[in-house]
Amino acid sequence: MTKDRVVYSTERKKEIINRMMPPHNESVSKLSEAEGISEATLYKWRKEAREAGMVTPGNDQVSEKWSSQDKFLVVMETFTMTELELAEYCRKKGLYREQIESWKKVCLQANGQTVDQSKQLNSALKEEQKRAKQLEKELQKKEKALAEAAAILLLRKKAQAIWGDEEDE
């Protein structure tokens, strides 16, 4: 049993993708049900659109609950816009300028936090490496002492076997 592959026109595909974009943000499951297109196909289209730099949350959620990727794409789209262009973009997409500004701040701070975290992790790693080295030295000392104690016990047993028990005399 084979399924016939349906080919959608570019216009139809763009129309569906636009419904996943702001201000509609229609969920993939609702679109699938309404249009009779499989969810897998819609997810594939959304992924391709995101890779092309389009904001396609398609999750039927308010903009504050969008993924980091979608917020970042909005920041990228609007970064060089004038106030007038930004206002028009916000009206068209159903967003607020303040949201985009806060997302922009978060994006700009993201790399700084990564560097700080990286420094903290590196210093913690160095501390752990020092501690591991110290523990390794202590372990070697204890192993050496244990080996000496074992050798002394072995020699004592051999001496007792050769000369007999000293306590018996």
C-alpha cells in the first residue's frame, strides 16, 4: 500500500507558513487539522522557514512564551530598523517595541554570561584537578606504607617459620 505524495504550490506553502508567523502564531496541530496537511510536513516547513531566518513560532502562544530562537530572529530582523520601521513591524506582527528591546538586551548579554560561566567553570576545574593530584599523592603514600607493612608481616612470618616462635622460648 503506497501513499501518493502531495505537492503543494509555493504560494500555498507560503500562506501556511505565514499563518505560523506573528501575529497569527497558529499551532501546527490546528493547522494540520484545518488544512489536512500532516504535522510532519508542517514541522518540516517551519524548520526550513526558521533556517531561512523567518520567525515561525507556530505554537499558538503569546510572544513572551516563544522559543529563544524565535525571539532572537525577531531581534535580528529589527536590529537595523528605524523607530518608524520598528513601529510598523510591531503593529504588523502584534508585538510591542518594549518586548523587542528586552529581547535585544538579553541577546546582547548572553555572550557575557557565557564568558563568566566559562571562567567560573575553568577555575572550578583547576581546583578539582589540584585536589585530584593531592589525593593521588596521598593514595600513593598510603599504598607505599601498606606495601611496607605487608612486607614486614611477610618477613616476620618467614622468620617465625625459619627460627620458630620467639615467644615459645
